[in-house]
Amino acid sequence: MKSLTPFLFLATLAVSGCANDPAVKTADDAKHQHVNEAKGACADAGAQASNQCAETISAAFDGKGVLWITWANNDHVYVQSSDDKGLSFTAPVMVNSVAEKIEAKGEYRPKIKPDAKGNIYLSWTQKLEGRHSGHIRFSRSTDGGQHFSAPVTVNDNLDNIGHRFDSMAIGKNGEIFIAWLDARDFEEAKKAGKKFEGTSLYYSWSDDGGQHFYPNKRIAAHTCQCCRLDTSIAPDNTPVITWRHVFDGGIRDHGLVKFSDWNTPGDTHRLGRDNWKIDACPHHGPGLSISDSGIYHAVWFSGSPANPGLFYAYSTDAGRHFSMPVNFAKEGAGHPHLLALGAKVNVVWQEFDGTNNVIKLMKSADDGKTWSKPEVIAQTAKSDDQPFLVNDGQKTYLSWKTQHQDYGLISIDEK
């Protein structure tokens, strides 16, 4: 198993960029981008914690319009909040008082989700000593992010094997759903002298605010080992999850499962048929967003030699069938994310233009049937994090971080 094909290595290198130009240029007035340079303190465990030092940042708004972010540095997870859309933040709050190795790079990152009652939930992957090994960790705050509970391990298989790439979603009644890629079935097959393609997709959930989690259950066997998952909650308040799957013949396209209730995963359906046959880890997971009307919107990356690039499709029957995929970006593009609100759908992604890393945006006002022309909304010559979209109940923002700079937001509603 290789980690990247030459094509994928070049694509990843392209969106990484160089780190020579300190300027950040955006199509906005950049008032949400603070460009104070880190002073070399990021590797100093005794220095004051700063999100400038984070390679990845995850963000979410709560029901009151407060922005919450989480990030990791020097073996600790931190949380901050902002009530002015990222112009200023509270002092970082350390989540894990006991240091532990944390996966926080690329498609790995801690996740943060507020619920309707003001509780704050976190999940992340703890890195273990074994190659590609880890545990799925969880912590919560019930006092508005002032304090967090001691982290617990969600995976009930505690072998020193892969439990990685966590994804979390919060139900309408405060249910907490956490899924991850799990190597336990692969390891069991290996002991028995049998072949097992990929890993498996497992989950657990809690109906008491994270005080307890139900025993782990498998959603699907034979998943790609190293691509992010994405989870949404359907209008009927059940989880829907999508991931890169290993289909028959070594095809690594994308699967989707809708739960019939919180205990019962449904059948696996397919987003598209790119028929990308590859024995490697693309490190490009899908994105999923479900509108209030029940339309499923999905984006993904494929390196299929016949038709590579980024794709979008939608489903009007709860994910059983998807529209003909739209190939909206070609070679050099990656890590798409989307957000659907009503009939409006926004998609962002990374590209490299030969000099800068750029973030592009396209919009639909009719549930994904037609799209605006892609436009550049941010760019930098620095290394950058992957782009995400967040909404405060009124406006949608690009959530984005560049190397050694403060985190900020860029409003896209006026674009």
C-alpha cells in the first residue's frame, strides 16, 4: 500500500504552495484576516498558546451566533470563541490537561460541535506509537467552554491499531454521533490468514450528552484507510455519512449510508461512478450537506485517469440515487467543501495557479441545478489549511487558515 501516487503527490504539492510571501490577499477587504507573524514560539511548549501555531482549525457557530474554533499545538487541544465574527477571540482554553499526541494535519483535525443547549463537544484522533494507529477521543463542556471534561476513548477496541479520521454530528435532540475508520476487521483477517481490502467504518453514539457512549457498531466493511469522512443530520433527525469506499475490483469511489434510526445503519449507496482503481491513499475525502428540504448535496475528488478533478451531485431520494456528477474543477484542485441552506448551495475548494494557493467559490440558487462561474475569493503564497464553510444563521463564511497567521472569516454572501 502506497500513501500517494505520483499524480496525487503533485496535486498535494501544488496546493501546499511556498512560504516566502507574508501577505494574504483576498477578494474581501481582509478585515477578518490578522496577519501578525508568529515569532518562532510555536515549538516552545512553555510559550503562550496561539492559534497562529495551528496547522488546522475547525470552526462552528452556536445557536447564538458565537463562533467556536478548535486547534492543536504541542500535544494539546485548545478551544476559543468569538462574538464578533472572528475579529477577536477569547483566551485559549486547554482541553486535555495531560499531553497526548494529536493528529492535526491535512484531513486529520480536531472537530467542534455546539448543541442547542450551549454544550460544546469535541472529538479528535490521538496518535499512538504504532504506524497509522490511533484512538478516537471525546471531551465536552457544559459551562459554555470554560472547562472541558477529561478526554475519553470512544473506540471500544483498544488495540494499538488504526482508529482514525473521526467525524462528528449532533442531532436535534442533542444526540452525539461519532464515526471513524477502524482497522480491527483488517487485523482479525490478517491473523486468520485472510485478505481484507481497506479498513472498516465504525461508529458510536450518545443520548445523554456524552456521559456514556453505546458499544461500537460497524457501518460498512472495506473502506479506504485515509480519507476524511463527512456526516450530516437528515431532516428526520438521523445520521447520514459519506466516505471513500473500496468497491469490487479495487475501485475507490464514494459510498453513503443513511441511518433508519440512531442504532441502525442503512444500505450503502454510491455517490458517483468514477471507477478510480488505485491501491493507494488519496487523502481526499468527500463533503456532504443536507438542505432542510431533504436534498443531499455532495462533492468529492477523483483521480480517475479518464476524468480527474472535483465533482458535485445531488440526491432527491435520501441518497439512494444521485444526479449525473458535474466535473467543476480539473487537475490541481482539491479538498472541496460545501454548505446547503434552503435552495442556496455554496462550494469552495483549493487550487494552485502556479504562484499562489487560491480558494475558489461557486454558487447555486436552485438546489444545485445551475451554478455560477467559479471565482477566486482568497489567495496566499503561504502554506494554507483546507477551506470550509460555516453559517451563523444569517450569513455564510469561508473558514480558512494560512501558515503562521491568525484565523479569520471571509463573508461570501456578498460575492
